[in-house]
Amino acid sequence: MAEKKIERLYYSISEVSEITQLKQYVLRYWETEFPMLHPKKNRAGNRSYRQSDIDTILKIKDLLYNQKYTIEGARERLKAGNVDVSIFDADALKYRKLVKSIKKELQSLLKSLDS
């Protein structure tokens, strides 16, 4: 019988920062600039991101960093709803995590060889 992977419902800002490769202050700033990015906060005031929030962050990152939109342009493009979402699938996130773990392992091996 095949196992079903249970995805988490909520992610902390540090986890989202690691997944998206963005600094936490960038994520907090984008919350002020993009009204569609508004993660819930728990009783302690910590941000709780859902997968849909992470997808929105990745769309914003693509518009700003890859397609070179301004913040205003990216905001308008997201409001219009004509952003290609095919590049923001769950498999891409899995591969990004895998590559990151491989990179860390290789750096560790390189350090041990230098010693």
C-alpha cells in the first residue's frame, strides 16, 4: 500500500524563508506591499503561512527577481490574475529542498577534505 505524504497546514516565517530563499525581513516587507499576502498570526503574534501564501510569495519573487517587474507592476499583475502558475508546483519545492541538502553535504565534505 502506498503511503500518503501529509503536508503541513502552517509554516513559520523561518521555514518559509528557507523554502523561498528570501530573508525574513523581505517577507515582512512584502506583506505591507502586497495586500494578497497576509498570513494569519497565532496568539503569540507569530506568522503562520499556508501553502497558498508560499505560492503567492514564489509568484511575487518570480515577478520581481526574474521578470524584473517593479513592486507596483507586480502588484497590478497579481491583481489582474494573469500570472503563469505552472512553475510554482509542489515538486519544484521538493527539488529545491533536495538540492539544498545536497549542497550542504558537499560543503561539509569539502571542509573535511581541507582539514
